[in-house]
Amino acid sequence: MEFQILLSNLTNPTLLFFVLGIIATCLKSDLEIPASSSRFISLYLLFSIGFKGGQELAHSGFNAEIVYSLLFGLALAAIIPLYTFFILKKKLSVSDAGAVAASYGSVSAVTFVAAVSFLEMEKLTSGGHMVAVMALMEAPAIIVGVILMMQFDKVSEASEKVSLGKLLKHSFTNGSVLMIIGSLVIGLIADTKQAEGIKPFTTDIFKGFLALFLLEMGIVTAKRFATFWRYGWFVTLFAIIIPAINGCVAAYLSHLVTHDPGNRFIFAILAASASYIAVPAAMQLAAPNADPGLYIPMALGVTFPFNITIGMPLYFVIVQQGA
């Protein structure tokens, strides 16, 4: 059963396009997706998943499980950077440790989208409120990471120039976060019959755009490895082991807030994923001394491929066994 899930995931067309992007870069091909098109596709994916989540949330109503899920997500986003920072600080500078810790406490919207696609393949769905959980997990991890940098690096630029209020505003006005929150709200308040009119755009072409986006991610991933290896094996092992631990623990503990297997699987993915969009944008402001050539390749080049190949089948098996 576990092998069938793994094999099915490895032969998923969207994942194979990711591999194609890596191969194209290794072969020094001129294959690329224009930057403007890539940005449109990423905004489309965020819009689609946010809008559908809002619609599902409108149909499911507001209950205690949703409240507990939101609190559980916020707890994950605060605890993960807290413990990972002290592991990272043994080998990295305070700024780099804080930036990496914030990345792993935050979430990857693209990994979330891939997880939704995985659930559809398994004939399962997750609650619409899980989109809200994902959106709310962005800011707490960034704030915890910056607080830790302030505490352990008194002379850092973060402690001198950036207030938490400014950072919080920056987190929620980040384009990716604003798009998914805004789409969630619109989906929540939109008339159901009117929303049916855009269903072909939000649903029918979703996987095609996801495949193109993962092709671009494969190209970007391969290009960023050039400067990454100088940090040694510690960061590579961290980018595999820590997400696996986070995902497995979240998959198990999520039974405390929900018994829905789709929701539990999404919690595992949120805990295991690492941000390479919102956090880098925030770290440019809060921790300019942190090296983006470290925390972006860790999240995008190591953790992301691990999660969509081995991680998702692993977390799904844990959720099924605990059902």
C-alpha cells in the first residue's frame, strides 16, 4: 500500500514536470517560462486555492473544530522556528539561523497546492478553513524568527531598524499572502450561483497551471544549487530531517483537533513545508545580513522536492494508520 502511494506520487504528471525543469537546466537548455507568465501562474494558483477554500468554508459553517485548527496552526508556526533556531545557531550565524528558522516555521503555498492535488488523487478533500490556517501561519514564524535574532544579536540591523508592527504589516501585505487571504474572503462572501460561473477557471484548468509552475520551480531549483553546496552537509540534512520530523509529528498530533484525514494530511504538509516566497521578502527588510543563497535553496531546492516525492506519501500513511 505504502509503495503504491509512493509510486503513484512519483508518476504524477505535475511532479514529472518539476523533474523536467531540473533536467532542462542540467542540460543547459534555453527552456524557460517568462517572468511575467510565471508570476501570473503563481497568482492564479493562490487565487484558485483561496477562492475554493472560501467557498468550502461558506458551505461548512463556523464551528469549534475550525477554531481549534486555527490555534493548532498558529502553535506550529510559533514552536517550529523556536526549536530549530537553537539547532541552527550551533553551525550558522544568528541572522542566518533566524532566517532559516522563520522559513521552516512558515509555509509554502505551492507545497499546499501540491498537497491538495495529492488528496484529489486519493479521492479525498480538506476543509476550506485549512486555507485560512495556511495564511495565518505565515506571520507568526517570521515574528518569532526576528525576535530570536533581536535577542541573540543585539547589534543586528533587525534590532535597530525594524519594529514588530512594521514587520507584521509587511507580512500580511506581501503579495502572495494578500492574494490568498483576499481570495478566501471573496470566496466566503460570494453568491454560490454567481461563483459557479468562474468554476471552469478555478477548477478545470488548475492542474495544467500547476504543472507549468512546477516546471518553473524545477528550473529555479537547479540554478540555485550552484552557491548552496559551500555550506556543507549540515544544512542539506537539516532540510530533509527537520521537515520529516515536523510533518510526522503534526500528522500524529492533529488528531487532537480534527479526525478528518484530509485536514490532518494538510496539517502535516504545513508543518513540513518551508517558505521561499513570503519569508525571503520579509527577511530582506528584517535581516539583510542573512544569506538568501542559503535559506531559499534549502526550502526550494531540498525540502520542496523531498515533500512532494517522499514526504507526502509518508505523512499520508501516518494519517491513515491513526484514523
